Amino acid sequence: MSVLADALEHLVRGIVDHPDDVRVNLVTTRRGRTLEVHVHPDDLGKVIGRGGRTATALRTVMAGIGGRGVRVDVVDTDR
Amino acid sequence: MVSETLQATGAEQEAEQAEREAPDQDVDRGGERSSDSEDLLVREGDIAGDYLERLLDLLDYDGDIDLDVEAGRAVVSIDGGDDLEKLVGPRGSVLEALQELTRLAVQQETGVRSRLMLDIARWRESRRAELAEIGRANADKVLASGQPVKLQPMTPFERKVVHDSIAAIEGVHSESEGEEPHRRVVVFPAD
């Protein structure tokens, strides 16, 4: 796993009710690299935050530590 | 338009008031309440410290984490290597984002909303002096011209420091206007 994925997984685990259900995968598609954040369905709201505020904070930190150009997508585990 | 500024100032006043009232509470309630809230702030710092230390480990960044309680809030400062600049980011944007996440991580553990302040590579400390000077310089401009001056868009932290520096000067006052992230301080001559 990449450093970015590890760091993101740690940041998300700290802010949810079900840390053991958090998984982050770095996937590469034709459109570029994406960090897919999987969380427990009950934690989706927490990770996205009011008005997307928490997801934006996660993206900002990822961009800061070298993940510029890497998408961060939050997906619930049902999908 | 100024509600957010007033709110921030209100919170500061609350904290100051809490400090002033602490001795009375010691007499009335045997210090129970003030030591309880002090304990909570120390705990906030500990949780934040663990969260950030693990992040530094994963990123392999050098950094010393210092925990403190100042003016009724937990303060976490990280100092160390050049890598830390990445955690500050352009105009402190990454620092603000990381502070937001750290507050959420603290709240997750304590169940209480946190007002914790995070500083990295002394960015807030140095930026504070710069911003206070921007506030004073623009207050002088308004005093000389009698015309309002609009400043550059700033983060809530930056606006707060500018408002505080302008509030200390007679003959001018300031308000915030616009929506984030374009919200900015406007300096007015006193009516």
C-alpha cells in the first residue's frame, strides 16, 4: 500500500465510529489515480461532513503531502 | 455580516471569563469544575498528539509534538524538519484542514466539540505578527483617507487576528463580508 493510502486510512479511522471497517485502496484508471475510501454505511456522513467539509479537509491534506492530482472518493461498503 | 466575527470574539471572551471566574469556583465548588475542564483539555491534547504522531510516522516526517493548554483551549504545536512545510501548505490551508480533522478525532473520543488549536512549524505564530501589522497599516490608511478599505480574502484565523489588531485602534472599526473562501475584512472609519 502506498504511503498516501496509509496516511488517509489513518486520518479517516480516527474520526469514525467503526474504524475497523475503514479501507483505502489506490486505484489507477485511464483518468488517473484515485484513493477510494471505504467506510461503514453509518459513518458516511461523518467522513463527508456538513456541506462536504470533512471530505474537503481530507483532500486538502492529501494534496499537501504529495497527492496533488490524486482523486479522493468516499464509497460506502455496500457498493 | 459580522455574526461569525462576533462568534469568534464571543468564544474568546467566554474563555477569558472562564479563567477569571475560576478562583470563585474554587471557593464555591472546591475547584471541581475548573480542574475537570482542565483535565478535559489535557486529554484533548493527548488524543490529538497520538493522532498526529501516527500521521508523522506514516509519512516518515521528523517532528516534535508539544502539548499545552492556553486561554481555555488545548494547543498542539509541531516543530521539526522541512517536510512540515507540506503540512502547512499555501497560506496555511493544509494546516487548517489538519486542525479540522484533529478536532474531529478528539471529538470522536471525548464526545465533546473541541476548540483545539494546531500550529505547525510556528506558522500561526509568525503569521499572527504579520497580520497584526496588516491590520495596523490599513487602519492608518483609513484614518488618513476617511474611506473604507477592503482587505484580501482570509481564513477565519487570519481575519480574527486582523480584527483584534484593528479593535485596539481608536477611530476605526472592522467587519467581515462575503462568503468563504472569499470572505474578507473591511476597515471603516468610526461614525
